[in-house]
Amino acid sequence: SEEFLEVDARENIDAEDRDENFTPDDFVTGIYGMFTEFDYAFAYLGITEIISDNADKGSSPTDTGTDKQLLDDLEFTSTVPSSATMWEHWYKTIGRANYAIAFAQEEGGTNTDRLIAEAKFLRAYTYFFLVRSFGGVTIQGEIEFVNGEAVVDQDVDLSSRNTQEQVYEYIEQDLIDAISVLPAKSEYSAQDLGRATRGAAQGLLAKVHLYQEEWNEAIEQANGVISSGEYSLEPNYEDVWREYSENGVESIFEIQARGEAIAHGVQQYSQTQGARGTSGWGWGFNTPSENLVEAFDAEGDEIRKNATIIFAGETLWDGREVSASVENPLYSEKAYSSASVGDGDGDKNIRVLRYAEILLIKAEAEAQIGNLQAATEALNLVRERVELEPVSGLAQQELIEKIWNERRLELAFEHDRWFDLLRTGQAPEAMAAHGKDFQEKHYLFPIPENQIIQTPDMEQNPGW
Amino acid sequence: QEGKTVSGVITDQNEIPLPGAEVKVIDKEIYDVTDFDGNFTLENVEEGDVVRVTFLGFLPQEFTISTNNTYTIALEEDTDQLEEVVVVGYGRQKKQDLTGAISQVASEEITRQPASNAAQALQGKVAGVNIINSDAPGSTPTVAIRGLGTALGGRDPLYVVDGVPVNDITNISPSNIESMDFLKDASSAAIYGVRAANGVIIVTTKQGKSGKAKMNFRSFFGAKPILNQVEMANASQYITYFNEENAAIGGDQLNQTQEYNTDWYDEVLQTGFVNNTVFDINGGGENINYFFSYDYYEEQGLLEDQKFRRSTITGNNTFKLFEDRLKITQNLNISTRNENRKPYGAFNTAYRQSPLVPVFYPNGRYGGSYYNRATGEATYIAGPGESIGNLTSHGNPVADVAFQNERFNSVRLQGSVTAELSITDDITFTSRFGARKEFARGRVYNPIQQRWLNSDPTRTVEEFENLKAQNPEQLQYAYNELSFNSSENYKYNWDNFINYNTNFGKHNLDVTLGGSKEQIGIGMRDDYRAWDVPEQKQYWSLKHASDQYDKQVNQTYLTPTNFLSYFGRVQYNFNRKYYFTGTLRRDGSSTFQNNANYWGTFPALGVGWTLTEEEFLANNETINFLKLRGSWGELGNANVPLNSTQILTDPASGGQNYVFGPGQDLIFGAYIGSPAQNLSWEVVSEYSAGLDYELFDYKLTGSLDYYMRTTENTILEVRPLLNSTFSTNFFDHGAEVVNEGFEFAINWSDEISEDFSYSIGSNFSFNKNTVESVQRNYEGQLGGDLGNGQITKRLAEGQPLGSWWLFEAEGVWQTQEEIDNNASIGGARPGHLRYTDQNNDGVIDDRDKTYHGSYIPKYNYGLNIGFNYRNWDFSLDGYGAGGNKVYNALLNTRIGGENVPVSVFNDRWTGPGSTNVNPGADRDARASDYYLEDGDFFRINNITLGYTFPEMTRFISKARVYVSAQNPFIFTKYSGFTPEISGYDPNDTNAQGPYRTTGIELSAYPLTSTFLFGFNIQL
């Protein structure tokens, strides 16, 4: 009668009955999926944009967006939820990548090498966020399959931190591995559009070198992208954010979004930043600052200003009239989705890396090593498109600052401003001009308190 | 040969006639039952026939037919039988012979307090049992016997209804219950093994009583107003408050003159209504006893169209065969339930929404919280150059109630058949089959277009039509959604046991041995939905839905749980002086079939000593009865969360799916959760000791109990390290929970004269709950989410379960200078609460949060007073609980612009020096002990005055009318609606629990009073 206690599962499929149904592809798709989660639509805005001089918290004065007001005012502590959310989210993304890589190695099959390379690209991209936000962080142990069970490297102590150099080394190795395997954008078959490419890995590696002030290496990788012939600038700046230019000539890597409930985009990315109030369509967070408007005006940059900012009362390119009575005067236009306005599941592809930035990376690195001519040429390619006067004859430091400002205007609301301010040392001055009190400790976010509760031996960042 | 006819009367010792006594000629089929006056007639008898007279509670008596034709027989009371008998698992026992702690509640106690669920009526009646009620129609109360021992596992006691183990008694009408027996200590409950950790409640429904048919008709009607309503600020107070808040943050100012002054509670609340009507008939003869009842219960809630209705049909019959050698008992309960559910969020929204918002705008749309930022008027209309802002981010509670259209129906069939065969006078074999089948169906109609239009009064139908045309696949632009879900569930149990009951001289022995087989959760669940059905209710069928959207269907079979059990119990006493009980239960459970050992053994021991049987106390005039009891036992909780499958996928829009390719085709992905590990049931071990006493000629009775129960392997929800590979939380055994307490019951009753008798009783329970021995890295489970990013509870060693973890407020910032010169939390401004820098690091963050007790009451007590004077009866019941803290999240969780109670408005900080206690209109919404309040309360549960008419007519043997006030008064310092917050929500079965919303008032159903009139008629 012991058989009476052997009950077959009916509601959920047992793990052992599912294993045979999975391929390495499934787990790599699972890593990409991480980038569409809500964390990237709210917490992420807080620690990349709202905190910077480009953006204000937005929304109603009384709606603090959990901690967005504290981030905007640089008054956050080690228990600030937004950076803690991203900390965990990034580590879980890395965990998925580690599992996918181990699973692919274990299972083999077609495209295994490419899938592993994609996973390494995504892992590197994610560690890059961690190192920029928190400095030297723990490098998670990799996985090995032992008797069919996933076993995490036991030697890695999750309560200790690696150095910043070690993390960058790890990122570089992943990207070098990826570059040697990944196909170029044009080499992929159509149904794989949107996967990480060799160009994406090169472009990201160029940026990684830029952050470490390894100018020659940055130039080398940027040149690799430029000379590949796979990319060019979109003729009209504003077209870069249209649906028809998704994965277009300028696109090097972007997060894919279809915008239907069944296949969501970056969840609520457009909604959290949509116009708020009567006839509005969103929560109204992450609004462009006056400081940014002034920066556009100082440069006489009408094209990018209008492509970046929605002004209350304006009629948008798709014919939508934005009511003059919406709650905030300015909203981010790069987050605006015409087709699925206000939907939780937007169709907005998020542009992560595009050709214009590669030109600016090259320009900055060339300027840093004194190749002012090459720097100016690359810079002017970007300026020409938006009908700004070409620069010429600037001294090295002036040119570098010009390029920094160009980055600000070209890449506004593309989640790089805060890290640029930190990297270039402009933060104290720029934030003061924005009316905020930037302190030394703000160069890094605090290690989340909940992590320290779990691993009390982990060292906190200075000043927190 | 023709016999003769004899007649007579059967009486008790006081010559009072006994109706319903059985009079039977031995060895002949000649038989009668006495009528109301005790008369009987036997035809065709002969001289020398022996006649046996039996009647429940009396010793049987025999007489021989002589030449006389009339007989008067006085029966003697069977004092042994009259002693209180309690129901134990798989048997019955005299209360005086218990070694464990069992409390019995009889039917009169249960029905005195009108309720849909019998457990609701027992608040404050049973020592050691803490019942938290919700006044929501059809709600299930939270019942905790001897404290809470589990963080995540099932918290409900096991109910055994006429031998059928079930998890609730919502289908049982209180009027049909004969008795409820609470098996509180481990030695009593151990016979139910792996499912007894939360205690066992045995429910016995009424059976027919031998004798003439008796009919009862009972009915009551009552009104249910809200008891403890919080008075909210009016428009002018709100404007002041809003303007102060916005002045501090550089926001807009409102005009003093506004068009509307809405009292949202007036708009949302109505007076509830309750009606219960019962008809029953019972009786019995030589071979059959029968009981039939029909019960209708209806309740209308505080929200418009919120209804609960239940009809119950009960048929219980007993067949006695082969000269009572074989007894077959059949119980059947059919209950149908019909509910209209409404959103409890409306109680919350009514609290927060601004009084400046109208219920409706003149254009017929529901009001929204708009104001013109330029003119400061609460309107959605803007002139040129003006913009519209939001007063609050909340909706319109009247609209919320109107738009939620949810119906729930269920039918439950429950019953058992028991055959008891007396093999010899000492040995009885019992076989019982019990089963329950339930069909349930819910229907939800969601008017999507109406919600869309009403969430912004400037929206037009044309806009909606355009969006619908442009997005033909987007479900959010459907006119409406209709969804059904239905489920079917079956369970059965088959128990067989043998009982041997004998005595040798002064040695009394009672042995029970048996086995049980049980399967639960056999069934399936399905749901289907479609869009764009016609608006008229009569067409709410999937058939009439539009083909524009794909109809969706989903169906799944459930995985059943099987139990296989063996049990045995030995009870021995010497001369009813020294007692010993030993129990052993062995349970196998399919839930744990992946474990190496999925069989559990649950032993228990009990001893007793009746001191009044000893010479030194025998015949003592003061002490009539005194008994000491002691017990130990182990119990299990098999209703625990299990770790789920390792690899996770989602066929819908999960974060592991992605789109690739020019057409952005959806590609399904997968990820690994956390490596699953096997769990076992939670084990509770308990030591318990008690004392029963009866003094002063049995007028003063009561008991005293102490217990110490430890859940040895409490399951915790563990969050993987934030920077580790695996993401999903998993469960693991990781702590002990200790409940220690005592219970005290005392009752005095006396009959002063034939006309006047009275009783007064009280019970008190004290319980201390502590989490101990938490495994390393497992501390810190968070809970009590307020829905605004703030959490309020945290698990920690040395603290009770569900302990509050909050900032400590130490006053109010008076000036900016003060903030600048002290440790302050980010964003602090004058008028905000000031929090203590517990670790003195100059920064206020989570490291400064401290523990502040728990929502679990440390004590609760009941008080009952009753008297009868001639035909009048009066009773008063009170209930209190305390020593706990509850969280007023209604007051705390602000996003900005919300309304506040008048008292908060009056006591607020208005500038330096105004107050150092209460924050100003501009305040933060962090969870702090400022919002944590004492949960102590004392409530009058019930006051009833009744009058019984003496012998009305020939047909009406008894009639009673009464008026009753339920919850007429509450005494509490708590500033919200009710300090008794069970967290019950019919729309969210997971809302309750130590790490959920229990103890937090956010969308809790308010406390209501009931004023009712009722009558009982017996025919």
C-alpha cells in the first residue's frame, strides 16, 4: 500500500521530465530577457539619469518615486532601493549568463560557440555596469556541470570584493573572446537580428578602454567598428528613435521590444517616462532639466533639443498633440513610443550602442593622445548631421571638453551622462551648476545594505 | 391467543413525565415511544412479558406485565452518563477522565452569537484559542490554538467534521452543530499526527433524538452599521493641509473656495444587513433517528452590492440494527454559496482621496483628483496656458466599487457513513467513509472601456475607438473582458478502527487501534476569458464575445496529496484516580515522497491524578473535584511550502523571453531558479500541565493550564545572496519557534431560586512567541510590504514571529538648522519626523531600524455573564486582546496630497514649537514606530435579552423572542478603524500571514456592529 503514496505530478512538470526539452539557446534567450524587466524602466532611470544634471525626478512634487527624489537631490544612503535593485538584477543577469555558458559547454550542439560568445558579451556588458557603479565588485564564480548538476565554483567567496582592475580584466577577456567568435551584423541570418555582434563587442570594448583611459586600445577597437563597413550614421538624427530605424544602419546593439502583452518590451520604460496628467499617457518621471535645455541652447542645437525633449503643448512628429496642461513642462522624447503610447508593454527598442558614440569615443581617445586632427574629424561627423558648425583649431583641452559636451548633447537620455560625469571628473562642477551638493563618496554608489547584512565581511565603499 | 392492552407513564425520579422514552417488550416486536406527557400504550401483551424502558441519560429499567393494566415507572438518572462527554479523535471520553487539554463548546454557546462561521462566534469563549475576526461577509476567521508556530506553513487548525478531516467549516451552519471540541495540547491532538500541529477542532453535527418529531423554526434579522468610523478632514481642512504640504516642497496652492466637499465614507459605505433562517426537524424511533435542517444565511456588506448568501441542507440519520449491535450513521451536508465580491481597496481609497473631488463630474464621468495648477481649483478644465495637476494619485472609490463586478458560486457536498459493530460487549469495530466534493465558479466582468474613459474626464469615446482601430490586437483597447474560472475538488478518507473497552475490578482499560487512508485535492481548475461581450448582463457568455480577440482557455489537473496513517491509543486508569494515556500515530505523505524518509511517527503521553479520589480530599466539603494533568507529545505540520521545479519558463510575457528578427518574433527562453532541496514537515513538540477544579458544591468550576511548545524546524523563506548566481527564493528549515503560555478558565453558576439563576465566567490566555536558533545567513526575511516600497516586518532571532522592524521616531524636526546639525535621513525638512540614529554613525538608514514587538496578541480574555429570571434570559459577552502592536498604514503610506483624519489635521506640526510629536502636512512616508500603535482592545461582543413564552398552544411547545446587539462597543486607543486585522481578503488568499498584511491596516474591512431581532419556535 506504499504505492498509494507515489503520486504523479499533474500540475507542474517535474524537472527531470523537462530537462530533455531544453537547449543552450533557451538559456541564452533567458539572459537577453533580463534586459526587458521593469528594473530597467525605473530603478535604472534613477541611477543613470535622474541623478545627473540632464534630468529631474519629474512627476508630481509629492510623488517621490520611492527614492528618486533622494537620488535627484544626492541625499541617498546605503539603503537606497534603486541601486540595490540594479545590483541584484545585474548579478542575477551574470548568474544566468554563467549558467547558460556552462549548459552550452555541457550540451554542445549547433551554434554553441556563438551562443557562448553572446553570453560573454552580455556578461561583460553587465559587469561594466557594476564596475562603473560600485567599483571593484565580487566576480561571481563560474559554473561547472558535475553529474548533471550545476555546481558553482566553490573557491569564490561572495563576501569579498575583487579590485576594479580585476573586474575590468575579466570584462576585457570576455569581450576579446566574444570578438573572436561573434559574426558581424551582416553575417547573421535575418531571424537572428538583434543578437550580439562582433561590432557590438568591439564597440563595447572601445568604451571599456575609454573608461580606463587606455586611449590607444580604445582607438583600435573603435577603428575596428568603423572600418568594418557595417555601420554609418542615420542621415536624420531624430530618425534614430523611430520604429523604422530599429536595428538600422547606426545601430550597434539595442534591447529588442515588440510591444504586445505576449512579448513585452522593456516593461513600462515608455510609460514611466510618459507625459503625466489629463490627456497624458504616463507617470512623468525622468524629465529633462532646465540645465540640459540651456546646454542645447548654448550650442544652438535645435535639432537634437527637439528630438530629445517633448515640450508641453507641442505636436509630435506622429501628429499627437501633447496637451498644454500636462503636469510637467518637459518629457523625454527618446523614451516615447508612438505605437504603444502609455502601454505597460512598450515597443521601444532601447539603443544601447550606436555608431555616433563610436565616433565620439574615437574622437575623445585621439584627442587625449594629441591626434587633434583625427579627433576633430570624428567629432565633426557627428556635428554635421545635426547642422552644427564644424569645430576647428581647438587646443587639446578645449577639444576634449568640446567632445564631452558633444557626448552630453548627442547621447542625452541614453543612460550614460552620470557615468561620463564621474569618469571625466566633471561631476563636482557640473552638479554644482545643477544646484546639487556632489561629495567625494558619490563617485561610487554604496554597496547595498541588504548585501552587507547577508555578507557582513564585505567592505563598504568609502564614505557610506 | 389474544393479548391485552396495557398503558402507563414514564417519569423521572421527581415524577416529571419523560417524553421520548422507549418502551419495548423483550423478544417481541411490541414497542412504543412515550408522548409529550410520558404516556405509552402496548397492545397485544401477555402476563409475564418483560418490558424494557430506556431513555438517554437514565438507567434502563425492566418490569414484568402482571394483572395490572396501568404502570407508572420512575427512571433513575444515570449519573455516570450525565457526566460531560467530550469527543476525542476516533472516540469519546468522559471529561473527568481526560489527561489532555480539551475544551468543549456546546451548541447554545455557538448560536448565541450570530455568525456565518461557527468559529467567529467563539471568540473569547475558549481559553488558549485566539480568534481574529473580520467582519467581511463570508469571511473566515483566523484561529490560532496555543500560539503561532510557523512562519510560512499552514496556520489553520485541522477541522474534523463528523469524522471528515477538512481545512475549513465555511459550509457548516452554526445552528447544525451539536458541539465543537478543541484538542489543544499535543497529547490530545497527536492522534491526528502530521496535520495536528496547529491543533484540532472536532465538529459534531446534530443527530436526531429518540422520541416524537420536534420541529424548530429560528430566524433573525439585523442591521450592520460600521462601528468605529474615522472622521476625515473636510474640504476646508484639506485645503489647508494640502497648501501647507505644497508650500514646503514648492508645489502649488489651492484656492480656499472649491466646488465640492465630498465625504467619501458617506459615499462608499452603506449599512449592512444580515438574515438567518433555520428550519429543522428531528426525532427517532426504535431503528432510526433522523435530523433534517434547512438553513439560509444572507449578508449584505458595507459596500454597494456586496453580498454573501449560503443555503445549507443537512440530513443526518442513524440506523440501529440487530438489537443495536450494528449502528450506521449517515451525515450529509449540501451547501451552496453565492457571493458578490467588491474591492476592499475602496476602504483605503475612500480614506485617501481628496474631499475636493466629486463623485461625478457634471458631464457624468466619475470624479478624478485633478486640479488646475494655475487657478488652484479642483477641476480638470484648463484655460490657455494652464496646466492640470493631480491632488493625489488615487482613484475614485465609488468607481472602484461600481467597476468591480465579480461573482463567486460554489456547491459543496460533504458527508460520511459510519458503521459501528459491537462484536462483543467490550469490542467495537468502526468503519467510516467520509468525502467532500466541491464545485466552484467565479465570473469577473471588467468594463475596460469605462475604466479607461473614467480615469481621465477629457478622454472621449472617439479617442478610444481610434486607439482600438489602430491597435486591433491590444487587449487594453477591448470594450470589456469577461472571465470565468471554475474548479472541482474532491477528497475522501476511509478510516477503520477497533475499540476495546473493559475493566477488571478497579482497572479500566480503553484501547483503540486503527488505520486511515486519505486522498485530498483530486480535481481540476480551469479558466477561460474573452473580450467584447454585450454590456447587458444577460449576454455575459463567452459565446457572445467578439471574434476580434482570441478567446483564451486554460485547464489543469491538480496534483493530489495522499496520506496513509496508522494510529493507536491506550487509556488506562486505576479506580478513576490514576490515569495514563499513550498515543502513537504514524503518517506517510505523498507530498514528501522525494525524501528518503517520508514517514513520520508522532508519539504522545499523558498522565492524570484525581486528588479528590484520595482519602485526604475525599468528601471534602469545599473541594468537590480536583485533578492534575500532565502531557508531552509531538505533532507535525505537513501543510508547508515546497521548493519548486528548477528550470523556469513562462508561456506569457516573462522576463526570460525575448524577441529576435525583423518581425520581432517571440522566442521563449528559460532560466534556472534555485537548486531545489527537499523539505520535511514541521515538527512541534509540547510539554503541557493542567489542573481542573470544581468547588463549592460544583458552583465554581474551571481549569488552569501551562504549555511550552516548540516548532523545532520552522521553514523560512530564504533569499539567495544578492550577488549570487541563483535568483529565486527557496524554502528551508532554519529556525525554532517557541510558544509558551498559560490558560485560565473560571466559571461560577448558581440557582438562587426556581425563578432566578445566573452564571459568570471568564477565561484568560497568555502566550509568548519567540523565534530562536535561526540558521546563519537565514535571518532577515522581510515582510509587511506596504505597497509603496516600504516594508515593516523582519524575521530575527529572539523576536516574535512577524516582528515589526522600523525606524524609531523621536520627535519632529523644528528647523532646518536642527536638521543640518544632526543625523538626519535624506530629504528631511522641518515638520518631518526625526528618527533615532541607533548606531550613532551620523547617518539615518536601515541600520538604524529596530524591533518593536509583533502583531500577535500576548494575551486575550473573554468574559461571559448570564442570568435567567422566570421567562427572561439575559447574556453579555466581552472579549479583549492585547500586548501586541498594529500598524496604521492608512495614515502612513502617503505618496502626497492624501486626505487625513480630522485628529491628524488638528494635531499636526505647523511651525517651530507647535509640537514635537506629530509631523506636519509635509512629512515623509517612511515606516516608523510613530505609526505603530497598541493593539489592545476590549469589545462587548454580544448583549442579548430574550423572553420565552410559556406553553403557548398545543402545537407550539416553546417560543422565544430576543433582541441582540453584537459588537455595540469597543474600547481601544487605536486610531484606525479596527485593531483586529486578520488580513482576510477574498481576492487574495495569500494576503494573510506573519510576513504579509496581517496586523497592518491598509485595506482592512472595518469593524461593524449588528443589531438584531430574532425568534425561535419549537413545535
